[in-house]
Amino acid sequence: MKTTMKYLLSGVTAMLLAGCEHKELCYDHSHIVPLKVIFDWREAPDADPASMSLYLFPKDGGKALRYEFTDRKGGTIDVPFGAYDALCLNSDTEGIVYRNTDRHGTFEVSTRTTELLVSDLTGRGVRSDSAPRAEGTEDERVALAADMLWSDSGRDIVLAESDVEPTVTLCPDVSVCSYRVEIADAENLKYVSGLSAALSGMAGGVLLGSGTASTECVTHPFEMRVCGNNTSVEGELLVFGHCPDTDAQHALVVYAVLADGSKFAYTYDAAEVTRQIHAAPDQRNVIIRLSGLPLPEPIDNGGGFQPSVDEWDRVDIGIEM
């Protein structure tokens, strides 16, 4: 009986060892190919991202594969054999978020939800939950302005066992729009202690595969600064563009806090702001030029009016004819 059991155990052991050897053999011949990835920056030669992400989307509908590069020029990665669509983008952003990342056609970049802020002149943000919104934009999500973003898309990349040193080249380009707001003929700027603005009706994201702006309309807060020898204000922000498939107008509100604590919200003519955005010759670089910021002098009559912390004076700025 012991002899018989010994042979049985020997047989089981041999079977287990054979199974392990077969598994090891299969692992050694796994269907993986070294793929050389090249990021060609001919479209954005001045770009200097700290890191890049590459997404490969299997054409058969499998899970998307993500690879990270710390070299802006690319590198070599191990990829299973198959057919893929691809997306690349810089991953050194702070406010950018990704949505619907399982498919090439649905991959969207957006920005985090935030609150309206009134920045003081030292650059510190002061939360202002009670700051008034432009009429008709109250339901828009308040979203951070975009970070600088470079991306590119590739289709129908086939990796086969017979490939020798396969290479894929992607050419990232700027994927956001630069907006600049300039307001001339500002008054009493020397009394300002906080200044910011919000631009509404902007696209909440972009589908990187097609470069199409999303239909979600958001409001972007951004900082403003005093310039022009205290006679004008200006500010810049990066956006995903406007929503071309919607009839949303774009309202600009400038928020100012004076030294005495009084607060003012100036809303500019939405039709004029919208006209300038839509008529810009270069939709990647838009300049909005407006006139008039009639800030009053602070009230200082020996302890008279003391403005409420939550009280905002709303002022509509029309078009000067």
C-alpha cells in the first residue's frame, strides 16, 4: 500500500510539474511586442510638458491601456498584439479631469468644479459664495479654467507578431484656446483691494479623439489685474472654446471689492461679448475688448455707511454708441 501511494504521489507531482512547466512556457511566449513611441513636437515646438500619457484603445472593445512617459520625446513600452486607436496628452496638469475614458470616441477632458473667487491684489483668493451670477447662467457649473494641454489622436494601429521594431509617432498640438479680456476706461482703481471676473457659456470640456467641444456650458472664474497706469484691467484664461452647437450667449461679470469693503459686480453686454468671441479671426486666440468700469470712490464720511459683508451692488455695463 505504501509503495502504491508512493507511485501515486510521484505521478501527481509529475503532472503538477508538467503543468507548471507548460504555464511557464506560455508566459515566456506571451503575445507582447516592444513598441517604440515617438512624440513629435513639430506642431508645438516650445512645449515642455513634465510628463505624457498614452492611451491605447483595443479595436475589439477591450479595456483601454494607459502608459506614462517622463520623457517628452517618448520611449519604448510593451504592448499586447492587436489593433488599437490611440490618444496622447500631457499629464502634468492640476485642474484637468478625465471623463468617459473607456473609448477613443468618448474620451473627454474637463476641469474640476470650483467656486467664484474674488482675488485680492496680493494674489490670494477670497471665497465669495454670494457673488451674483449673470442672468440666465445661474445653473451653469462653475469650473476651473483649463490648464495648458497638448494632445494628438491616432487610428488603426496594428501590432502583429511579425512586426520588427514597430513604431508609432504622434504629433501633440495645443488643445485649448487662449482668451484675453481687456477693459479700458476704468475709474478709481487705486481703491480696489480685490478683482476677478467670470465668463459664462463656455464649453465644459473637449473630446480629444475628434477635437469637438462638449455641449456642457460652464462658467469660468479667473483673475483680473490693474494695468495701464491704473486706467484699465485685464486678465487671461485657457478654455476649451465655446459651445458651437448651442445658442448660449457669453456673459462677462467683473467682481471688485473696494478698500472700505464695498462690493460691486459689473455685468457687460452679453450680445457684445458673444459677438467678439464668435467673430474672432483666430478661435484659438480670442481677445475681448470692452470699455468702462465705473468704480466709485470709497465712502469715508466719519463712520457713516458700513457695507454688509454679503451685499453686492450690481451694475450693468452697456455698449457705448
